[in-house]
Amino acid sequence: MAEDSIRRKKESKNGSTSCRMDSQTEDKPSKATVLQRDVGLLSGICLIVGTMIGSGIFISPKAVLLYSGAVGPCLLVWTACGVLATLGALCYTELGTMITKSGGEYSYLMEAFGPIVAYLYSWTTVMVLKPSSFAIITLSFAEYAATPFYPGCTPPFFVTKCLAAAAIFSIVTINCLSVKLANYVQNIFTAAKLFIIVIIVGAGIVLLAQGKTDNLSNAFDGPSTSFGAIGLAFYNGLWAYDGWNQLNFITEELKDPFRNLPLAIIIGIPLVSVCYVLVNIAYFTVMTSTELLLSPAVAVTFGDRVLYPVSWIIPLFVVFSTLGTANGSCFTAGRLAYVSGREGHMVKILSFISLKRYTPSPALMFNGFLAIFYSIPADINTLINYFSFAQWAFYGLAALALIVMRFTRKELHRPVKVPIVIPGLMVVISCYLVLAPIIDKPELEYLYCAIFIFSGLLLYYPFVHLKVKWARRIMRPITIYLQLLMEVVPPEKTE
């Protein structure tokens, strides 16, 4: 086997050293070839906060205001999105402490509904949702990073695409090298984005104290909005909140998950919700609704009006913010591909981990390759709507899985147990967010999304259910070659 040759190679390198050390110290037991529990409480909070606070708070305010129609409804949507994210996270707290496997929704759907539903989730998320989200974030980074070098005009298409590709390559490399290094990067960028939010909120508080409340008076005066428009406002607001479930993708790497998973969620998500509402209030202290909608970059416009001559810190820290979110997205996406490969729902090589660095490097590289592919033709707004439509369908299924397992898996230990009304409410809201925009304004992209999701069954039956022999004969030499090239091995089974 290829993994045996790799292990023998590593042992031969360490052989002479261990012989010399025998007379001095006892050999330390070697680590099992599995993903290590290197993520503590602080890193868990930073993963949630750092993934949630990204480009959304600097881009989405325009879309939320556009669809909600006025300042008052806009602020209510932001608050409601925070409450909804908290309720969803409470459901995931019970799921994550009941089923302590990585992979997030994939593991929960597998336990509740079986392999077909779980496969359709992994097919859609690994192939489209995770890499397209990664692409959206890095494109936002590229736009903010390039804008200062092209004053008065839009950065060239080629420049932004190259910057986005460079960011994806760098982040994937960091995550492949070390889990601890990826955590350090996440913690640093999270601190940076919290710093700039404190600056924006602090400036807003000063302006409010000075009586700058004109834009907040008569906040509910505006055009009436349709049923579907409110759904689209929630789509864009919830895209900014997306990330509240990220810690559930790495449960197997959490130190003391029964304690740290609930604590990180309880601390992280309310913190983000408060930050988002206060930042939006700060925006409205210096911009009218029309000015905010016309602004090419809301946070930059705010900085130009309030923080001049040091307004340059806003785009700088927005760049840091988007990089932190991209790092968190990459970190968790690799774990989903890793777990689905381990269960046989993706090609086997994606379930392998680095023998030297204990990272799921094949899965991380695969996600990065797809993200670069999606970033080439990507339109950010179209991708956001496409992403939200499919993602909330799966959020609703995960909440439904929690309800189902209350009756079908009563024997499972539940360290955290939420009132059943909460997952019930999440199911209803998810159905609304999926169906309302379709009913209000049917578009072909929703049909394409549904077709893509169910097209996975065309691959599931022959390659996963039947396990056709010819496919295995083709993949075996490819797997061995990639295994030797990347020095990766299948994870060891542990108790």
C-alpha cells in the first residue's frame, strides 16, 4: 500500500535519531494519524466570530436596505437575522454535543435521514456552496485591496481575479501547513476586525451624542415592500451572519467539545449580532438611505466622512476582515470534504490526511481549486442569492433532523437539549426563506439549483450505492499516485 511506504519512509528517517536517544530519554508515543484536537475555546470563538464578520457587514447593508425599503425595517431585519442565527446555533449546539462528528449538517442528516440525503448535501455543499462562498469572500477582498490603487475608477477585471486567486492559494497553503498556524491566523484577523468595528461604533456613538440623528428620525417612512422582497432582505442579512454553524464542522478537533462548543456559540453569536446592529446605526448617522444605496463601499464612505485624514484604515481593515473570513471558510470546508470522503460519498483521496502535518490537505486543495474556478466568472450578488437559496434548505433539514431524532434516537445522550419549539420555528422560517423569493419572483437560477442538487443521484447510484468495479479500477492508481505525491494516508480508526 502507498500509505505503508510513506510511513516506512518516515520511520527510516527517524530511526537513527531514536537509536541515539534511547540511552537518554524514553521515546514519546507517536500521534495517531488522525486530525488532532488542537482547537480550544478561544480559537473556537474566533472561528465563529471571524467567519461571521467578513465582507457582509461592509457590502450587505445596501442590499438589506434596498429590499427592506427604509431605515427602520432595515435595522429590524438586521436584529431579526441575529435572533434567527442565535436560534439556529442553539439547535446546532444540541446536534453537535449529541453527535460528536465533524462535518456539520452532513453528519446530522446521515443519522436522521440516511445516506441519500446526506450525500445530496455533501454533493451540493462540497461542489458548489463552500467553494462559491470562498470565491465570493476573496473577490470582496480583491475589490477592497485593489480600489486604493485605482482612484476614481473600478479596478480592472483581470487584477481583481488575480488577487482573488492569490488569496485563495495563500489561505489554502496556510491551512495545509498546520492547524495551529491556521488558528493563529484566524485569531489575529478576528482581533483586527473587532478593532475596526469598535472604531466605527465608537465614531457612531460620538456622532449620536452630538445630535446627528436626522437619518434615524421617521425611520419607518418609506415605500411598502412585498412578501418576497422581505425574504431577499433576509437573504442578504443572513449571508452576513452566515458562519454561526462553522464550529460544528470541526467537532472532532475541538478540545472538550461538550463544554467548548456551547460556550463558543453562546459567546460568539450574540457578540456578532450586537456589533452588526451598532455598525448599521453608525452608518445611518452620516448617510441617508439614498447615499448609502449609492455608495460603492459603505464602510469606506463612512471612513471618508468621519475618520479623515486616517480614513485609509477602513479599507485596510476590511481587507483583513475578508481574509479572516476566507481563512475560516477554507478551514471548515476542508473538514466537510474530508468527512464525506471518509464515508465513501466523495472520492477516497479527499479523506486522506497529511502524515507529517495532520491536516486534510487533499480536501483543502480541492476546495481551493473549485473556488478559483468559480471566481473567474463570478458575479457577487448572483452568487449570494444562489448560495442562500440552497443553504437555507439544508439548514431547515438539519433543524428537522433534530426534531426527528427526538423520536427515533431517544437513546442518544444529549448534554444540551433545546425546547422543541426552537427547531420547529427554524424549519418554518427556512421554508419561508426558500419559497418566498421563488413565489414572489420566479427565476431560472432557482430551477438550476434544484436540478444540480438532485443530479447528484445520477452519480450516487452507480458509484456510491453499487460501487461499480470499473470505476474503482480507474481510481485506484490515481489515488495511489496522488497519495505518494502529497504524502497523505487514510486516517487511523480510533475509539
